[in-house]
Amino acid sequence: MSINIVKPELLAPAGNFEKLQAALIYGADAVYFGGKNFSLRAFGDNFTREEILKAVEFTHALGKKIYAAANIFAHNKDIAALADYLKFLDGAGVDAVLISDLGVLTLAKELTNLKIHVSTQANVTNWRAAKFFHELGAERIVLARELTRAEISEIKANCAAELEIFIHGAMCISYSGRCWLSKFLTGRDANQGACTHSCRWKYNLVEEKRAGEFFSVGEDERGSYVMNSKDLCLLPYLDKVIQSGVTSLKIEGRMKSVNYVASVVKVYRAAIDSYFDNPTDFKIRGEWLNELNKIAHRPYTTGFFIGDGEPTEIYDTSKPSRSANFLGIVRDFDLPTMTATIEQRGKFEVGERVEFFQPRGKTFSQVISAMHDADGQEILSAPHAQQIVKIPVAEPVEIWSLMRS
Ligand code: SF4
């Protein structure tokens, strides 16, 4: 069966309302979020019911889509509250709900008209499982991350459901996140959204009679982060990702910063558009890879997609690297005076070189020549969190641009 290639949706994480706005303004076609309960990010900011209504209104005003994650593995005690939450989501007008648990799927089917997306937590790794969920009423399947492109294409050829895959972000060393490590070590259950990321910790071997004597279990002398996964980045294979015929390309990271969301979305937006402008001459641009290297990340991997056995663990450190400091968001721009109003996010001062990363325009850099506070008083630095400052800019700058160093 041949695969019909359509332009895939670019789907971005919305950890809070500001990140949702950034994702959509920087080019995402759709966003996904978690409510205060029932999504697998219990320690994210997450959305209250009031914020969900605001988020749906904002997203739909831009003609884009918004999906709600309700992908915990529910226990009996959760059922009544889940039923109430699903009915609320239906009334709020979200475009789909992400579900892992079959019980929650039946609830959504019985009580609501919500479209159902099966979460990656359900571990769909073959076309029969995809077809089964489709027959149960799921419109879309978010495939397990442990699949090669050949397997994804085969699922596409044998199942009429929409398919979604992860293209960028942190990965679990366990099977698509179905993991008991955190629950075992800390009592906090990853399958209830409370993971402590225990796989990123540093591990040693201890002989039971020699407490306090640690023996390295690392691959070499540098360390022993034996379960620490690299971060996924499928940008180098974006043409092959698109040719696999999936409907939606998902970016991981509801816990990540506004800077992360804006940067990753802008890069993949540009790359997807570039492919569809001219598929035969499509090339990955160095500037896209440079941009992805400016955000905090662990070394990148293509995970399972190519299926060539590339190692996915990084043994020397569990800390993500970072090469750009996020300093503020442009909230306003006055053309006659060439002045930008910045909401501060990191410390900066007069004389410092900064760059402006814009939703659509080119990134430009300049030195901060002067700075005034919201009352018009001249200041030399902006030390307070979310302080409003005005600075002269060398070029017209778009609202929602990020100032970085
Ligand atoms: S401990 Fe690590 S592998 Fe397990 S669920 Fe958490 S992030 Fe994933």
C-alpha cells in the first residue's frame, strides 16, 4: 500500500499559558497540556479549569488545535473525578484528549464526544495494536518511541488511524516511560505523573559489608550515569520522518522553559515548511542545528528511528548542556523611538551584548547602550524577576521575541 504524504502537524508542549502562547506564536500547529490532575507531569505548572478555558479560546482564535493529556494509569479511586474532568474538557472545546488507560478510554467514549488520542504510554509498537485502538474509537495513536522508520511506515500502511511520533526532546531509558524506578526508590510513581527522574542519578556499586565504599559501574573512568538517556533529535532525518506518512510531529517538554519551546518550534517550523516548499532539494541547514544547540540539552540521538544501533545513553553527566542565557521577552516595540519593552527573565546590564530571537524574523545581536525602568528612570542593570525595562534596539523587533546572551 502506498503512503499519501500530507504536511504533518507540528505539535508542541504547553507547560503553562505563557509557554502555550510562545509555542503557537513561534509556529506550532497544535499544543498539548495537562490539567492539575490526571496528566503525567504532576510537578509541572499545569492548567486550572479557568486557564484551560482561556487556553482553548487563545488557541482557537489562531485557528490552531489544543489537546489535553489525561494519560495516567487510573486507579478505582480516580474514576469519579476523571469522569467529571473529561466532561469538563468536552464542554471546554478541547480538540482531543490523550489517554493511556483503557478504563479512561471507555469513560471518554461513554460520557463525552471528545476525540481520543492514545498516548505513547500505551506502548503501541505494531499495526495490530494501532488498529485495535482505532476500532475502539481512537482517532490518533501516539506511537511508542522504540520504533524504526520501517516499522512506522508499516503501521501507517496497515492502519487508518492518524499517527503521531516524537521528534524532539528528553527520552526515558525505560519502555516509553512505563517505569517503576522512581516509585521503587522514592515512592513517587512515574505512571501517576510524579517521576523523580531517578534514571538521571549517579549510580555506584556497593558491597553489602562495606557501606560507604562505592565502586564505579560506568563504562569508563568519567562516570556512571548508566541509565541516563540522550535527548531525541530527528531533525537530521526530517525528510524521512515526513515520508513515513505520520500525521503529527511531537516535541517533548512540558517542564521545559519558554526559550526551549520557542527555539525548538521555530526550527522545526522552518524545516517542515522548507521541505514542502521544495522536497527534492531539501537540505538541513546549519543554522537550524546551531539553534537547537543553543538550548539546554543532553547530547542528541536519533533514538530508534534509523535502527542502526546508535547508543542512546550518555555516561559522563546527567546535566543538560546550555549555551544561551534567556534574559527576557519583548512585550512591546515603539518604532518612532526604536525602543523595546522587555520583561526580564535573567540578569542583564548596560554594555552587555545580547541577541533577539524573533518569532518570524532573523535573529540579530547588539550591545545594550542604555536602559530605563517602567517609570522612565535610567538604570544600569535589571536585577528583579519579571522587571519591565526599556532599551533602544538596533532593528525593529517583533513582540514575543526572546532576548538572550
Ligand atoms: S525514572 Fe527515568 S526512565 Fe523512569 S519514567 Fe522517570 S524519566 Fe523515565
